[in-house]
Amino acid sequence: MIFSSTVLLLLHRIIYFCGGGVVAYSVANSENYDNVGNQKKKVVVLGTGWAGTSFLRNLKNPSYDVQVISPRNYFAFTPLLPSVTVGTVEARSVVEPIRNIVKKKKVDVDFCEAECYKIDAKKKKVYCRSTKNDKEEFVVDYDYLVVAMGARVNTFNTPGVEENCLYLKEVEDAQKIRRKVIDCFEKASLPNVSDDERKRMLQFVVVGGGPTGVEFAAELHDFVSEDLVKLYPTVKDFVKISLLEATNHILNMFDKRITVFAEEKFHRDGIDLKTGSMVVNVSDKEISTKEIKTGKISTIPYGMAVWSTGIATRPVVLDFMKEIGQANRRVLATDEWLRVEGTNDIYALGDCATINQRKVMEDISAIFEKADKDQSGTLTVKEFQDAVNDICDRYPQVQLYLKNKNMSSIVDLLKETKGDVVKEISVDEFKSALSQVDSQVKNFPATAQVAAQQGTYLADCFNRMDKCEKHPEGPIRFRESGRHRFRPFRYKHLGQFAPLGGEQTAAQLPGDWVSIGHSSQWLWYSVYASKQVSWRTRSLVVSDWMRRFIFGRDSSQI
């Protein structure tokens, strides 16, 4: 009797829930499950820069529940920030709200405008703080964490830089510079200002001879010579632009022909180029520099100083590095699959991380043993050729070394060591042939191009995660059995630009092709317009360029 009444009670509850209770519960939790009823993996993405946004744009697998956390709710096209500083392009033309980017995706993506201040790899949690006035704190759990937080400006602990210099890394930085430039001209135009003070106010100093510093100096020169001299004719003779670089040349990462042309053009344009000059102190009105060769200290009065000398790791990433045993490194280290070393489910990409490429000589014995299928102690040509593709896939420095030596394959490398006829290879001969290939191991540059390609690669890995778990596509594991799930990340350099002002740009493209002049400027326009993340920003940027050609740059202090 008791059993019967219990059954009736259960049936009553089932009928009740079917009337709406269970349905409501199902609807409320359906977003946490995929189409086959499996619970979605929680992916937390920290950052909305080039790496994070590229990952979000290319992630297509609906089996993930994505949480994006960033102190800014937009993506900024940073290569155009120097143009924003002088009004060639407006600030809103180079930004796209993250919610616009992800709103049409089939993947569930949620965004929180907050900053991450702690990563707990053991508990799989990230601790965040709202960027609003309330500074509300919250914790987010994750199954996979993608760290794409970028980097901060590197001041090299130079006294006075943080207090007195402007940076050029964010959209807000570009807007500050634009206001400061106009402010300097307006103050210098006041009637009670002495000539010496006018000269100081209109002395603009750019510290750093890399692409950003050079492009900003060129943009500022064009702004002054094409627009501001017409609006402020009484102070035009007091304007001076100086570019300081600690090494012997600017644009060191470019071809020497571009470096020489850029330096000559800056001299012709009247930009004061000081190479071999290191900044040692910055006060509110003067910059102290030290000549590298002589050690002589000199001072430069200034009205505005822009610091553009490189990047450093953010504090939250440094704390995370200590937690996972990377305290002795300067940058967060990942393997060739962008997975943070010392973790299983955390990936890092962009400026906040670097790939710690494994060296061939660290695995040379394991490679030989794996290739020696008959365990004879020597490799036949066939055994060697069977392993060649996996060796080149796993260690990209091999292909770079062969390219520099003008060789088509590793067989040519072995012939160089042993002679034209190669029948069998001993382990010592194998080691000798590959002993120099690790000299080609290089870190990738901290550029938007690298970050974007890493984001695309990681998204592709996440899209095919389940498939590649069952059917691995990567190279052989030389120290273990089986294969890696994915092929390692490979960076493909597509070229680089250096706008030099006066509608002239230097372009260095693949194949060691160098172009300098007006034609390269139009190529620059085409590439940067095509690389915009939406048709909205693309049309805004192009219209800004057209407006500047017709009406000039806007000098309003807004």
C-alpha cells in the first residue's frame, strides 16, 4: 500500500513537471549543452586584441561556451594608431565593438568588461575586477583558458617616463597625443609667451626608432607641414621634431635599403634624427640623453614626448608565470601548439607569450631511434626519408637552415657531411649533419601579423579538437608513442610596411622584395583597408583618407 501511494506521488510530480516545470528547467540549461546532449566546454578568453579577436572570429565549433573578459569592449586596428594621433583617421574608424564581431556566430559568446588580476591554474579559475567605478570582483571557472592579454609599454625603469611621457599603444593614447599636439600649438600662440618657451613647447620628441616611432614622427611632420603651419603661421618657425634611437640605425628589423632611405628622408624633411642616443631621465620639461659611444650627457627641452621603445609583460602574467614555474623567464613560454608550458588546458598567444621552440639536438637520439625501424643501429636511405616529413614538421628550423644553405632536402645536408653517395647513416653522422640547424631558432616578432595568425591557428585547433583526438594529424612523437593531435603553429611572414610621410611608404615583402615610394603607399592603403575586421570600419577608414585628401586634417581640440 505504501509502495502504491509512493508510485502515485511520483507520477503526479512527473505530470506536473511535464506541464512546464521540466520544460522550463530544460530551456534554462539548454545553452550549456551541445546538440547531442554533451555539456559544453567552457572557454575563457582574456583580451580583445589581435590574438583574442582573431581566435573569436575563427572559432566555429558550437560545442564551446565562450566567455570573453577584457577591459575594453572593442577591437582596435592598432597599425593605424599613428594616423589617429594627427587626425588622418578618426579614432572610431579603427575600432569595432566585440559584440558586433561575435553577435552572428553560432558559438555562444558572452562578454564581460573587466580586467583579470589573477589566474589560478590549479583550481581552473580566473579572478576578475570590473573596470567601472564599483570595481566589483568576480570569479570565472574554465575548462580551457586562452591568455591573449597583450603587453604593456616597456619603460626600462627610466626615471620620469611614466610621469611625463605619452605612449602609443591604445586608442586612448592616440587621442591624448592628438589633444596634446594642439594644446602645445595653442599655448605657444599666446601673446605673453617668450620665444624660448615657444621653442620648448613646440619641440616634439619621439623616443624609439622602431616602426611605430618612425611612423608617428612621419605623420606628425606631415600634420605640421601640411596643416598646422597654415593655421599657426606665427609659430611655425619654432617647430622641431626629434627622433631618438639607442642603436645606430632606425628600423633595424627592415632591409638595410629601407633603413638608409628612411634616415635620408628624415634628414631632408628636417626631422632631427639622433641615433646611438639613450634616454636616461625625463623631467617635466627636459629629456636627458647619453651618447652610447662617448658617454656624453645632454638635455633636450620638449613640449611633448612620446615613448615607443618596446613592450614588457603585464603584472598579472608575471604572477601567473611564478605560479607555474616560469619565474626566471621574461615572457610567458608556450610549446609549438601555443599551450603554456607546465599546464594542460591553458593557451597563450600574441604579445604576452613566446613559443619555446624545441631544439633538434635535444631529441636527436630519440629521432634516430624512432627512424631506425629495424633497430640496426644505422639508418638506410628509405628509413631516413620516411622520417623526413615528421622531422621538418616538428622542427621548423630544419627547413629554415636548408633554405639558407640552398638545399632542397635533408638528404642534401647528409651528402654534404658524408659525400655524394649515401647508403647508410650512423648516429654520429646523423648528429653531425643536424648539429647546426638549431642556429635558426628565432623568436617571432611581437606584431599584429603574428598574433592574428596565432589566433586563427588556435581557433582551427579548437574547431577540430574532437576529430583530432581520434585521428591525430600532427608529426610523430619522437619520445613517446603515437602522433601529436595537431601540426605545430607555423608563422608565414606576409611582409611589412613603414610609412615615411609625404605619401611615401617602404614595403618589404616575401622573397626579399623591397619597394619604396608612392606606389608602395597605395599598396599600403589597399592592404590596410582590406585587413579591417568589418565593412563598417573599412568604409570609415577609406572615407577618412578621402576627407583628408580633400579638406586636410582636423585640428579641433576635442
